[in-house]
Amino acid sequence: MTATRLPTLALLALAASAASASTTSRSGAAAPRENLPVGVLDRVFASGSDTIRGGSPVTVYTDRAAFLAALAPGYAAHDFSEIAPGTSQPIEYTDGADAWHYIVFTGVFATHPLYDGAGFISTDRVDDPISVATSIFDPPFTAIGANVWPSDFSLQPTSGQVVLTVLMQDGTIGASETVDTSGPDDFRGFVANAPIAGLFVDAPEIDPPVPGESQDRWPTLDNLVIGSAAP
């Protein structure tokens, strides 16, 4: 697990910068702004603080079975088989033991759509993250996990890194995890002792460049799990 902790405002500034930059788009079209549900940003800004709490509140799992064993019964799981490939607006779910309500979208300040494959989630613009977040009005969850990997322009798995950042309900960063991966089998799960507000998944461009190969990498996600830590 990467021990680095990032101030919340710094994370949001990076998202804002990515959203305003001129960058590669899979659809090749100017996309409409996302229409995020009311309150989705409120939890992110709820604390009004840029401080970092001492001690990590989050346990990171690299094995899906071990992660699921750490959860209370009634977790929600999604393989996105119902999502049509291509561009999509934010995806909303309400399910699980506590009727968690959460949104899968491209970021707090990102204004472009998702761009999905057959049974998995990605982004249209290469610089946008995948975000999974609650709203301020909904029961918070304390566990989240998924398979994550970088994909290329054609949605094919490729080499590179994926960076996952867990945002806590109080506005602090609970965990930041960098995954060296080349395919859909890599899993990361996070179980917290405090409410989680959301998860950001990013795929930085490869550095140094590989001759004859694009540096562009898109974050890609599948088999999402939302739940609560076992008592």
C-alpha cells in the first residue's frame, strides 16, 4: 500500500485541471455536461477542511475473497453487464443491506461522460477519473472494492498503473493505492472504520514513453462491491 496521503483540496484541484484540459476523447465529440444528482458534491465539501487525520482508517485488500470475508452480509455487487457499451451519463444505484445510494461518474469537476466496454466501466476522456460516490443524504458505506486496470483507446487492457484514492466522509483521504497492472484480474478492496464518501480511480500516462506506443491510459473498473465492514 502506498503510504502517501494527499490533501483533499489538492485532489479536487487535480480533477478540476483534468476537466478543463484539452485531451484525448474516445468519442471524438464535444460531450454534454454531466447532470449529477443533487447533493453528490456536498459530502466532498462537507468538512470545509484540508487537514489529514492521524492514523490510517482503511485496510487495503488485494484478494477479492479476503475482502468479501471482511464484509457484513448484504453487500452490493455489480458486474455492469446491464450497461451498454459506449458513452453514458452517471450511473446510479440504490441497493444493499442499508439501501446505499451511490453514483458512478467521471469526477467532481469532470464534465464528460463515461465510455464503457462490454461489462466494464471506463471514461471518454483520457484525463478523467472514474469516481464512485455517495450523496450527503444517503447512508454512507464503509467498504468498497473493484477490479481495476488501464485500457487503451480501443478499450483493450494494456500495461501501466492505476491510482485509487479513497475519500472519507469527513473530507480526509483514507488511502491512496498505486497498482501496477496489465489486465482485469487485479483487485483492490478498502474496508474502513469510518464512513467512506467515495473512490477515485485514475490511470496516469506511461512514463517514460515506449517507442511506437501511445502514452495514453484510461482508468477501467469492473466487479464493483459496496458494503459495510463486518462487526
